[in-house]
Amino acid sequence: MIKFASLLLIIIGLYGILSTRNVIKILVGINVMEIGINVFIIAMGFVNDGAAPILSVDNPVNVLKFVDPVAQALVLTSIVIGLGITALGLVFARKIHKKYGTYDLSETGGES
Amino acid sequence: MMINPVLLIAIPLGLAFIAVVFKKLQGWILAIGVAANAFLVFFVEKGETAIGGFKLPFAISLVLDDFSFIGVILVNVLTLAAVAVAFRKTEKYVPVILAGLAGLNGMVLTGDMFNLFVFMEITAISAYILSSEGRKPEQSFNYLVIGSIGSVLYLLGLILIYGQTGTLNMSLMAEKSALIGQAAMVLPLVLIFAGIAVEAKLLPMSGWVRGVLGNSNALTGVMFASVYSSAALMVFGRVFSQVLIPGTTAGVIIIVIALLTFAAGQVSAFRSKSLRQVLLYSSIAQSGLAAALFATGFVFPAVLVIINNAAGKMIMFSTAGNLEEKYGTDDYVGLGGAFVRNMPAGVAFTIAALSLTGLPLVFGFYAKLNVLAAYLNQGTFFVPAVVLAGTIIEGAYFIRILIKLWAPGKEGEWADADQSVGEKKIFNPAGTVVVILVTLLIILSGFLPDSVGKLVAPGGGLLGDEGPSISLTMEKGGDQ
């Protein structure tokens, strides 16, 4: 269920990017997509009634109940990269506004 | 003495941070960084190196085999050439170039699919910032958006394969994915293809190229068309000819897209009037050709195409960027006779154009010959026909440009040097030396193609379909 919800988020984000020419809204779309993919990755490692993947003598847990720690490590990295991209995107948005006085790409002139 | 491959990533990355602190020494730091990397690349230890103290396959690994060796040589030597040709333009971008170099080396060397994503993102961020040199923030933003969509698709494809194979290590993934049914691999493969296609400039993810390369200068043009492009294509080759070998359905999809990229690139180049646009569409076409070869499994000719394109585009984009800067236009009709009083640049540009077209006596001929021989040996005639048709178009637009740039005046009239657009020097002395060196390499390797062939594929592969030896299998370590 979570997997489908996260795929839906990715599609919503993609629609957001494709359906608007506003720079800030496009960045929001990118972020929605990234949240979608991050939730999807976490959902891939999810185990029902799972436990944190830590082996200890005091608290023995069935290894099969461990959630996948790789997926969580990947998501942490992916979130940081997403943050960097968003920050850079906002810098470009600021530059566009400074140069053209608008956040709307359709008002920035020609293609090349 | 052999060094650890991680130094190729660590040195530029460390220097990038140092450059942020010591702003006054940035020029020196950049020069030392790129020169050290271009030198050290020949002393890196071959094999698979585990990073971080974990055992393989749980550790992230760096793989230096014959394939990635070519990749790191291209990346480091071409970055040194790009910096030498346009040193004055690097002023604002020293940390960016160094971080980008670290990312590029990581992309080519890594033996882990998620680590590849991280390095691709580091490279992409440096590329977005470099693209802002074109003074068109909307184009840089467009590039960032396409790149972000590509990276999300790559991650989605990767995680789907991770769900099926349970590993991110390339060698283990190659073994396990071979056991998965073809049908289950089509969607992840297409998603990963879309992710890599952004930097590799393949359709439909190449929408950013016109805006970014069309406004490039001698530095950014060479970085994008030569360095980034070569690394992205080597990664494409690694993933699609060694890790996730496409089955029939995915293979046909990728090859058709790659050939469409080749054809569309050549036709668009023919229709363009601006020098940089011709070159950027030609780059798209060459990427398409290399990708089609990799997807078919022809690693050796694909690597030759990448080397030929990287060397040629290094010369051509630096010339085009400087021409635009000196004369204020890159419409080649308006640059009539620009080479008449700039013999070294003109000769270098001409040799590069001839090599890209694939005429005899230059390296490009050997590359094209191998491309055609690989397909004809296999009994495929459609692809060689497309390649030959593309080559004819390529020859037509390059000859048209060369005639204009060498012979000022109107068609049918006697060309006089006085009619030329001017006699401004295209390159500074260092740039001239670098460009002449690269040109000499193209000519020399045209006369001695076997020596380049042996560098690319020490175990053979000349005029055949055997690729460079690959050591992606952990236990074996050496050649496969």
C-alpha cells in the first residue's frame, strides 16, 4: 500500500513539474518526487512488525524480523543530495528573478 | 610504486575544500590538483579495492580494470587540457571543477550502483554550476530540472533491481540479475537508462544540451562535450554492457533510442547555422552511436568512438568558444576566413573535423572502421547503413564549415586573406600548445591505431567485438 502511495507521489511530482512554468512550483514538484522515491525506498526495506537491525545479547531478535538497514542508509544519502539540488535550484530561481523580474519561465524569452 | 585508486577522488575533493578557504591561492590549487591527477592516473593500482574497512561485497568498492582505466585517463587528461586552454575562465569555478573531477573519477571507478548515483549527483551539481557561466540562469535551471527527474528515475530503477537481487555491488548484481526473467528487468532497465541518458546526452533527456552547450565558452564547452560526456558514456557502457545486460526487449528499446539520437543529432547539426550548435548536435549524435554500440555489446568500438569524440570535441569546442568570444558571433557564415591567419587553430580544427567524420589517416577512421566491422561481422546491415548515412551528413556539414572558415568571400570567387573576418589570435600560447598536442595525438594514433587498440583492449579486440578485459567478478579479480 505504501509503495503504491509513494509511486503516486512520484507521479504527482512529475505532473507538477510538467504542468507549470513557475520556477518555485517546479522546485516543489521536484521535492514531491524526491519524497515519493524516498518513501518508496523505505517501503522496499519494510518488514511487518519488524525490529531495528541491531544484534544484541540482551535483546535477541529473530534476524528475519530485521528491517533492511541498507534502504535507510540510501534514503539518508538521497535526502542530503535532494537538499543540495533544491538549494542550487533556489539559487537559479533567484538569478532568474534578478535577471527577468519574474519566476515564470514563459516570460524569460527565447529558448537559446 | 602503485597508489590506491581512492586518491584520484580524494585529492581533488580535498583540494576543492582547501580552495574554498584559500581563495588567493585558487589558481595554484587548481593547477596542482588537475596536474597531479593527470599524472597519478598512470600509477593507480589495478583490481577491486574495498573502501571503509568492510569486506566485499558489503563494502563500497572501486574497480580499476582496462575499461575504467581508459575512463580515468580520459577524464583526468582532458580536464587538465580544458583547464590549460581556458585557465583564465576557471577563476570563479576552482572548487566546482575540482569537486566535479572527484565526482567524475568516482563515477568511472565505482563498483557500487548506489555509489554511482552519489557520484553522478556530485558531478551533476558541479555541471549545473558550471553551466551558469553561460549567463542564462533559465537554461541552467532547465538542466537542473531534467537532471533531477533523471536521478529520481535512476534511483527508482535501481531500487527495483535491488529489491530483486538484494545487492548494490556491481559484480554481484551482474551475476544475480542474469538469473532474473527478462520481463521483470525491462522497466528497471529503462528507468536506469533514463537516469544515465541525461549526462550521456541521449534522447529524450538531452533537452538541456542546446541551452547549455549553445551558450558555452572555451572552458564549459570542453568540460561538457568532452569530459562529462566521456565519463557518462563510460558509465553507460559499464552499466549496460557489463552489469545489467539488456535482454531482447530492453535491448531493442535502448538501441532504437540510441540510433534515433544518432540520426536526429546528425540531421539537427546539418540544419544549424551556429558553430556551437553544430558541434553540440554532433556530440549528441556521437553519444547515440556509442550508446547503441554498448547496448549491442560492442565495447571495443564504442570506447574508440568515445576517445575520438572526446579528443575532437576538445579542440572544436575550445576553438568555437574562443571564436565567439573574440568575434562576438559563432555563426560560421559570419566568421569567414577566421582560420586564414590562425593556422595552428585552423589546422587543429580541420584535423579534428576529419577525425570525427572518419576519414583515413586520422584516428576517427580506425574508430569508424571498427564500428562497421563489428556490425558487419555480426551480420547486421541496418545499423551500418544508418552509421554511413550519418557519416555522409556529418561530412557535409563539417566540410561546409571548414570551407567558410578557411575561405572568406563569396562562393565561386577567389578567396583573399584580406577578406577574412580578422586576425585576432584564437588561442593563448598555452592553449595553442595543448591543442597542437591533441592534434598530433589524433594524427599519430591514425598512423599507429594498433597501439591505441592495445591500450583499450590489451587482450585483443582489434577489429572485432571483444571488449576491454573486465574484472567485475570479485573472486576472479583479474581478466574475465
